[in-house]
Amino acid sequence: MPSDSKNVFVTDCEGPITRNDNAAELAEAFIPRGDEFFRRISLYDDYLAEIVRKPGYKAGDTLRLILPFFKAFGLDQRAMTDYSRRNIEIIPEADTVLREILSFAPAYIVSTSYSPYVLAVCDAIEFPFGNAFCTAVNLDEYDLPTSEERELRRIHNLILDLPGFSLPADARRPEDLREKDIAALAEYDRIFWDQLPKMQINRIIQEVNPIGGREKANAVRVIAEARGVPLSNVMYVGDSITDVDAFRLVGAAEGITVSFNGNHWAVREASFAVTARNARPLSWLARLFMDRGREAFQDLTMSEITSQNVQQISTYSSRVRKEVRSEKIGRLG
């Protein structure tokens, strides 16, 4: 890796590099009706992170809220690791692109995903795991009493029986939601912030710290400081709500932020939006940024996001996201 480059490339993992949503896929594989269960917890995560802005909570904390339920349905560290290694789906050309970028620039992965999955991806694409920030977890370190296992299985059924709710794309505060959705969300609040804290297994929620939201922003700060460059010399690529804080941090410093097949959370916060069915554009953009910095982007024909076109771009980007990563994963925050 070049040590004298004045600019740095940082990317999310799931979306720009892989098709997967590893946590969602683990839920579907190991939890009954796990796809719908995870979708509901993920939507609740969006609500807490960007609408309520719950103190101490950040986008991506879905990955800690789901952990007690993984334990309740028998997932252990070995099964998590084995499943993650068997089910990696690389975005076309992403492995080649990341190696190319490493040949001419410092490159890092900052991912909310669990560490066994990110390690597996790094091995698969020959990327140094030492340049990856991700969510450290070891399920085997946490005991689950039989009584709590039964209770968690009951809560799992309760959540699936609750009325569905939705979050309008333009919602900014709880008052923007429908009354029936506010009522349903109050039940989630009761479960996760009243009932689960009384359980021994809640320790896993308290101790696991997903690298999402502000933790992604903190990781970008650490990378910039380690490289001895200002944040204006960072190019950050992401695709979802967990990237919003990193987008805001780098964008405020006049670095480059790129939504790659992003959903509406990503599109409305990024400097530029790219939609593509392979990762090749990331190599081109990284080369431009490394050679010429932000000014190089003034010569590109891309759609700069404004208040007038953000909805149009978001709709198109979300459609491509679903085509690339599947309808089920593409609709997650």
C-alpha cells in the first residue's frame, strides 16, 4: 500500500463490496420467520436513530438488539462463522477494484457487519483485515438461562404478532408518523428498554458496540489521524443509514462522499450518487480523487444531489440497490 498518498479511500462493506446483509441472512437462516423479524427490528432501528434520535443509540444498533434472539434460537460463534464464510456474495469486480485501489492509495473498510463476516470477506477478496473496522462479537461469551430462552422465544412471537408500521421517507420526528404506528412503536420501546434490561442476556446488548452511525464517523477520524491527513482528503463510500454520520463528517470537511446504490438515507446525505451493477466505477472515482482531489469531481457527469432532485435520485438508486442486492435486502435501512 502506498504510504505517501495524501488522500484516503474508505468504503462500507455490504453494498459497495458485497451483496449481503449478513445479519439479516443469519436471522433468516436461524430464527423462525427471521426475515420478517429482522426487517421489523431494522425499521425500529431507523426510527430510533433518525427520527427519535434516542440518546446513546445509533444507526446499525439492530446488530445488538438481535443478538439475544440469535442466542435463544441456538446460534453460536462457530455457526455464525461457518455460515458467513459459506454465503459471501461479492459485487461484480469488487475484489479486483479493492486490490487496484490498494495499489495506488491507502484503503480501508468501515463496516457495521459482525467481525466473523468481515474477516471472511477480507480473506475472500485478499484485503488486509487490519485495515477493516467492524462489529466485534463472540456469542459464546454470553450465557442464556433456560427461562430467558423461553421468554425470548415468546417475545419473538409477540413482535411478529404486532401490527406492522412504516416510516415515511420525509419523516423527521415522531409527530410525522401515523398514530397507529406510534402505538406499535411504543410496544417495541417497552420490550427493548423495559423488559430486556431485566434479563441476564441483556449484557450482550450493553457490551456489543456495532460500528454504525457515529462509530463509523469515529473510525473515519481514526483513519485520517493515523494517515496524518485532514478529513477533506477522505473519500467515503456508503449505501445506507449506517453511513449517514460518516457522510456528514466527511461532507462537512469538504471531503468526497459517494452513495453507491444507496437507499434514501444515503442519497440525501451524500455529495454524489452512483448507481451501478458492478464496482468498477469505484476504482475510477478513487483514482480521480487520489490524483486530483475534490476538484476532479467537478469534471464528472454525475447527478449532484439537491433538494429538487433528491427524491428522484433516491427512487432510482433504491431500485438499482434492490436489483443488485435483492428486493429483501434492498429495502432494509
